[in-house]
Amino acid sequence: MLHPSTRLSWISDAVGYGVRATQRIPKGTILWALDPLDRVFGPHEVQALGESLWPVLEVYSYVNGSGKRVLCWDHGRFMNHSCEPVSLSPGVDFELAVRDIEEGEEVTCDYSSLNLEEDLNCLCGSPNCRGVISSSEFSHLAPLWDERLREAVAHAGQVEQPLLPWVQDREALSRWSSHPHELPSAIRHHFPFRDAVATRSRSAQR
């Protein structure tokens, strides 16, 4: 479930749809949490869906650290990539705002954390754009993501958290807020495809 102070919005002809904040969302806010309406598909379930449904799954799902595909039921599936994302996920099933997000600003994540099988050309336009998005960057970027996440989680107990009921680790969240160094590393989401059945990645920008 995506934060209620967000909406689906047309970003540009190059990017298509994305997600924007409808009001200011402070650093440390839970932006997304896995909820019971989200679908989680194992490799065999993906194969059973057949080729006709694959294009939808390819575009709108991501691969988690267990090699399963997660399909968000709400507009969270339209979140675009940025090389300077405002939303990152520690090694648990929620994402945090790693800085303040202003009203009207696009809510973005980093697709390198989504276990892409293929390198993708980046359209984010960030001054620090990496040009190409690749899951091979996961191990390199995870410590940088962790640093930003630990700074953000320290604010989690001081801001409104409308998604808290959907956070499975909400009891631990209070501890992490006081002891940020205990927050699980984003590297837990990494999945090595060399041992997996064939799955395919979604586009970097829709």
C-alpha cells in the first residue's frame, strides 16, 4: 500500500505515468508497505499465468529477495526510477522517505534494488544520473542506501505514520528508530538470478 498523500500523475511523454505527493511528506515516513492485497507470485505461479499475461507482470511487478514477483494492487506499481530516489527499502517489506518530499514532487525509487535481469537506459534526468540501471550495482549501492535509510529511520518515531498498521515489523520499527544501526540492510533484497528460473525485468521508465 502506498502512502495516502500520493496520487497517480502524468509525468512526461518520455516517462509516462508516475506518482506525486499531494502534500509534504517528511523524512522518515513509511511510503509503502506490503499489504494483503498485493500479489506475490512464485516462479511456478508466474509460468502458470502463461505468455498472454506476462507483459503485464513484466511491466508492473518487481522481484524480491526470495526470487518471487510482487505485484502492487494500487498506484505504487507506477513508481518511477531515479538515481537520486526519495524512497528506499531496508531489508524488510516497507519503504521509507529518505528526505522530505514536497507537495507535487515525484515519488521515486531506485530500480537497481529491484533485481533487474537486464541493464536499462535511465531517463531520470538527475544531475547524478548513472546512465544505465543494473542489478549488478546492488552490492555497490546497498551500503549507500543503508546510510540514507539509517538517517531516515531515526525520524520514524517523530512523524505521522498512516501506513503503520500494514508494517509487519512495526514493533521493531520503534527499536530501529532509537538504534538506527540495527536496521536490516537493503542487501537482504538482493536475489542472484543465476540460480533462478527465467523471469524478466520491467522497463526502467514506463
